[in-house]
Amino acid sequence: MGKTRDWMIRMQERLDIPAQATELEPIIQLSGSREAAVDRQKGLLSFSQDEIDVAVAGGMVQICGGDLRIVLMKESRIVVRGRIDQVILCKENPQ
């Protein structure tokens, strides 16, 4: 999968195609500081009331805050509500 992903990224850059069109990057939506949605997620890595880590292609999304709870979790979408202080996209280092 690594070679295919690398090829798709190179083609996306050469053709100036938005990442959303190639489904390589996660889509992260914030609704104020009370709700965050992550589309194209790959699974839940860890969960507590203060931090939720979600696997995405090429890394993870970390949602930090307080009184966090998962209100929706589908195959490729997760929605978190609570007091959201910070959302971090952590990219894996290329090997």
C-alpha cells in the first residue's frame, strides 16, 4: 500500500488535485469548541474524558479537552462532543 499511496500523492501534486478528491487526507470539522468530527478515520487508538486519539491515514488526530465523549462512530466517521481545547494532526515520519 505504501507504493500506491506514494504514487497517488505524487499524481495529486502534479495534477493539482485537492486532497479531498483522492481520499488520502482526513477531513476534520470543528463546530466551535464543543464538537469535532473526523471523516476518513481508521479507528480509535485511545479514549479518556480528556483526550481521544483517532487513527487516520498517515498518522493520527488527537482531540484534547474535558468531558469528551464519542456521540457517533461509524466506519469512516467519528464525532466527539465536550469542551474541545485542542485538535492536533500528527503525521507519521516517513521511513
